[in-house]
Amino acid sequence: MFVATVKALYTSALLAVFAEDIAVPINLASLYVSPEFPVLQQDYPGVFVDFNIEGDLTQGTIGGQALGYPGTDGQIVPLEYFWRFQGSLEYTAFALSSLERDNLTDELIKLASVHNQYPYSLWHSYMDNNQSINIQTQLDEVGFTGKGQTQSTPWGTDEVMYEQTVTFTVVGEFYVSEPSTTLLPLSSIVVLGTDAQGNLHTINDPSGYPA
């Protein structure tokens, strides 16, 4: 449910950056970027996108203000809780030369080191404005794992494949409708109040995640 959505969001966000005309030593616009590991030679170099949940998925209770969402019959359905998660976003740069791998790794590092500069800021804007999950990427620390090379390829040759994984800590929350258990768009969440007769009504309809 939410894991596939997280991967899809971070894939689209990176593609939005790479689609821009960036003066770097590697052609980013044509790169393979996907949550599916590449098995074809034409997909190299590229980026494999993964997300690992760390710890438990926990329920958070709605406190301080009443929240709800429009039901299928048009009536507002109160929300009793939401789900919190934490995990690790992994961008794995892979290439058939160590220089291409290193250049691609540098571009992934820039998502944190120059995150306020265009076009890397597009990555953050895409994540901040998504309507699926309230998600935050921590930028004060970038991790590195899995650097290496293997003298074999998925297509059966003995070429050397180079890779490096760049990791970011991610925390987030999402709402689920009942009983369908589908993700609720953040823009559908409304703040509720009660009238003199105790009936629920909408106070306002905030854009995005309610404060």
C-alpha cells in the first residue's frame, strides 16, 4: 500500500530533476530511474530506487482537533488515527564504468548538499506537494552503503558493474480510508467541528496536510 507509493514518489521526484538540462559530465535526461532493478544493458547507467522500513509502523491518534474525510455517500467520516513510519530511502547508482558511477553519485549527493538550488530543489518541491503521503526527508546526514564492483552482469557477460548506494532517512504519516484501506489524498482531510445539536460539520478544508 504505502511502500510502493513511497518508491513511486521518490522515483518521480528524481526524474523531475534529471529531466532538466544540467551541465554535468553524464546525460541525466536519458537515465534509467526505477524501483525495478535493471536487467538490460541499455538501462546502464541508472538509478535503482528502494525504500526500507525501519522499526515498527505505528498508529498515531488524532488529538487536539477532529479530522475527517468525505465518504462515498458524501457524508464526512471521522478519522480516529493515522499511521507513522520511518525508513531509509536508497538510491543506488549503477554503471559500467567507475567514473560514470562516481558522477552519478555526486548528483545524488546534491539532493542534500545544494537542495535549495535549481534544479535539485524540484526534488523537494515534488515531495512536499504530493497528495499521497505526508513525508519528510532528513537532509542533515547522507549515508553511503554498497559501494563495489562485480565482474558479471544481469545479461550474462563478464563486464565489470560498478555501484554505490546513497541513503536518506525518511519519516512520514499517511491516512487510510475504512474499510477499503486505500491511501487518502492529503487534500481530502478536513478539520471538523460540531454544531449545537452535536452534528459534525467541516470547519475548513486545508490544502495538503492539516497543521
